Amino acid sequence: MSNTDSFIAEVTEEVRRDRLYALLRRYRWAAVVVILLIVGGATFSEYRKVQARTAAQDFGDAIIAALSVGDAAIRANRLSSIETGTSGGQAVLAMLTATALADANQQEAAVATLSRIAANGDIPELYRQIARFKSLTMQADDLPLEDLRMQFEVLAQPGAPLRLLAEEQLGLLDIAAGDKDAALDRLQLILQDAEASTILQQRVTQVIMALGGEPIQRPDVSQG
């Protein structure tokens, strides 16, 4: 580059810089606003994160404190008084409260608490199904077998999150109805299901053996 070209480039750069400074002086209020918005937005975002973490910690601490109470009725009362702004938190609190109510021999109140969660469309479906499942197990000695069977069959539909647990309950209903063969067939299918947890497999194996059956283990596909 010649000296002339270099001089022209430097002058051009100075002109650009002068224009930029002139614009900043002319619209400095706008620049300040933009900077404040950027800094303020980042600060507010960080504040919200800290606030959410604090709220979650307070929520967890309140649950732990309530669960440490020995008296079930008082425990249920303290759990029900905890506040949370999330639908998931409401569901968790309701289920813990229902368990405490059941421990306090307040069966109807426990079932009513779970039923409200199961019927609340604003709560995620998983929580609603868990509440429905817990409600049914609490009423196992009170509802007619056919009513229980019909409702557990809904929870046992393919793809449902509690499908295998519902199938286990249906197997127990088969036993209660005196249909040992149906129970064994259902429990063997659970045992061979790839989604069955180790704990569920152990429970099912024990029931099969108690019925005089031979557990059929799922083939280990990892071996050849």
C-alpha cells in the first residue's frame, strides 16, 4: 500500500470514528438505555434464578421439617399448609399429605386429597396417574374387585407410565378372585417385560413362587 493510500485509509477511519462519536453524543441517552437494558436484563435473569433456587430450597426444607413430625395428623396438617407456586409441587405435597392422613387413619380425607389431584387438569398427567394409583391402592379393601379391576386396567394401557405397576395390581386381583392361572400368566409377563425394574421383578418372583409357579426369566439379549 502506498503512503497516499495509507493516509486516505487513516483519514477515512478518523472520519468514521468522528461520526460514531457524534452519533453517540447525539443519541447518548439511547446508548445508555440499551446498556441499562442489557445489564438490567442479565441482572434480573440472575435474580430470578437465585429466587427460584431459594424457593426450591425453602420448599424442600419445609417438607423435610414436616415429615420429621412423629404425629401423623400433625404431619398432614403441616404438609397441607406448605405453599408452592408450581403444579408439580402441589401434586407432591398432596400425595405426601394423603399418605400422612392415611397413617392417621383418616382414609376418606386421604382419598379425597388424591382424587383432587387426579382430577386437576392443570397438573401434569404423570402426577395425576400416580395420585389415581395411590388412591386405588388405598381403597383396595373397600371397593368391589370389578371396580378396582376396571380402574387399574385404565392405568395398565400400553404406554402408560404406571403400566407395569397396574399390571401387578391386576395380578393381585386375579389372586383375590381365586384365578391362580390368570395371575401366574400376568405376573410371568411382567417378569419378562424389558421395562420391569429390579424391585418389581423381585416382588413378582416372590408372588409367583408363593403360588407354586416357576419364574420364567427374560432372556439376556446381551449374550449372543
